[in-house]
Amino acid sequence: MSSSHYVLPNIDPIAISLGPLDIRWYGLMYLVGFAFAFWMANRACDKSNGVWNREQASDLLFVCFMGVILGGRAGYVFFYQFSAFLNDPLYLFRIWEGGMSFHGGVLGVAIAGSIYALRNKRSILASGDFLMPLIPVGLGAGRIGNFINSELWGRVTDSPFGIIFHNAGPLPRHPSQLYEFALEGIALFIILIIFTRKPKPAGSVTGLFLLGYGTFRFIIEFAREPDAHLGLLTLGMSMGQILSLPMIIIGSGLMFYAYKKNPIEAVASSPKHKGKQPKANKGK
């Protein structure tokens, strides 16, 4: 079963050593994702006709980056390692031991981004719409880090796509990290970029991101190995699928709300359309 499958080499988790400083692959991928988001944000600012400037975008990204770290760690502990937290509450703060949850990171970003928007008197939904297209590439980079570290591998398979991970036994497994890279990273990025080529109602981009990520993650979880200490839970779903369902529901609701409330709001208020009055809807 495994003789013809690729064997992933045991790659050193440390990508770069600079004296006493060791930069690990996963941390390096975080930096790649943040750098790309910063570059994209600057481009978006330059094209926003003054709606956003680079300083504002930098502040938003910094706040949300902190939200990712804090929320990701808290989500991992409370969603996946709650028993360990009960036995040792200080486990929550030992981030150097590893363990981050994307779903927790989303909550962290939502809270941090909302605080930023309120303090700067900006629309929460509009701020979310500015931020969402910046995220998928960072997600994809993180999954490459998971693959290099030989972690979060998939279920056993006899598919020709199967890979033998050195720390997962002798049987080939789905490279679910690469599936996530392709869908949550590249595909979702392309979808959002195409969707945002024209002005959209406030909240619709955020909704599409939540819907797209939740759907892709739910599907990929069928190929991903469930957490050993949790296994499959309600209705045979993994924890990742259970956490993705609210994202799908909230994302769908946001898109419905955005278009139902005012489908031409974004067009009418965009800098390119200032001074143009939208045609009235007859019968409304």
C-alpha cells in the first residue's frame, strides 16, 4: 500500500538560526503572511481615494495581528485542550509549547477589529470588508508551515495523493495541509479578489470570507485526521467541522443582510460614484 507513495523527509523545524535566535518554519510562515497582508493593504489604501490611508491600515493590521495570536491561542486551549487548562490554568499562557486555532483567531480578529473600528468611528462591517481579502494568503502560508513540520496530517488513504509522514506511522495519509493551502489559501484569495473588483454592499465581503472558509474547512475535515484526544463528536463531525458551521451560517446571514438592506449602498457611496444618484426602486 505504501511502497509507491512519497515519504516526506524529516525536515528540521528550525528554518533559520541567527546566533541564539532560532526562527521556526511556522513562525516564518506567519511573517510571510503578515508581510503580504501589509503589502496588499498598502495597495488597497492607494486605490481607495482617501477612504483609507497607510497609517490607518497599519494600525488595523497590528491590532488584528495581536487578535490572531491571542485569539488563536485561547481558541486552541478552550476548544481543543480544555481539560489541560482545567488541570493547569497557566497552560493558556505557554504559547511557546505550540497550539493555535484558526477559529479562535477569527474571534480574536473580530473583537480586535471591532474595537479598532469603534475607537476610530468607522463602520465595523466596512473595516471587516477591507481586512478579509488580506487573510487567505497568510492562511495558506500557515498550512505550508504545518506541512513542513509534519503536523495536522490527514487520514489514512490508498489514494495516489497519499504521503507518508515520518511521525504518523508507516501508512500514507492525505496531505490535508496542502488541501487547505489550495482551498483556504489560494482559492479563497482568488474568489475574494474577483468579488471585490467592483463595489459591494458593506458586510458582503466579510460574509463571503466566512462562508468560503467555513465551507472549505468543513469539506477538508473529511480528509483530515481528527484530534486524537477528541475523535469524532456530534453526528460524526470533527471539532473543526462543528466550529465551521457557525462561520457558514453567520457568513450566509451577513451576505443576505448586506444585499437585503441596500444592494446599491456600496456603489452609491464609493468615491468613483460620488455625485451620482442611484435610480429609485419602483414599488419600494
